[in-house]
Amino acid sequence: MGLADMLLIMTVNPGFGGQKFIPYTVEKIRHARQIIEERNYRCLIEVDGGIDAATVPVVVKAGAEVLVAGSAIFEAPDPARKVKELLEIASSVGYDRQLL
């Protein structure tokens, strides 16, 4: 039995917005997904930091289910359009979660 409902993997160094995605965190996501599946846990993987159009497909393919995108959305000229774009990109690589 799992003890957590959600596992947060920071994909930047915590502290401030607008940082670049740290590539080695993808392996952490994959490893966490593997453990969750092997042990049949019901635990979501959330990623936070550097999530944008380029990193969404990478983290979704690695096993992330909850994506936190701050700067990519709030610095966009049209934040609503940016959310739609990111969801479309995620969907194109198999993401099937609903927007909360």
C-alpha cells in the first residue's frame, strides 16, 4: 500500500520561476513511474519547473501525470491559448488527464 497520493518531482532547483528544465530529472520521473507500476501504487507523478512546449512531451512520455507550468503560461501573450497549446502537445504523446 502506498503512503502518498502524489509524488512531486522538481525539474528545476526550487526557489524562483523562469528557470530552465534540468534534463537529468527525466530519469527520476521514469524511475518513479517504474516503482509505482511495479508496486501497484495509486500515486500520481507531478512535475514542476521548466515545463513548456518543449518539455511537456518529454515528461509525459517519462510518466508524469500532473504538469505545473508557470512562466510558460503567465509570460505568454495569451495565457489561455498557451494552456490549450500545452494540453494539445501533451495529448499528442498520450496524455489523457483532464484539466483540473
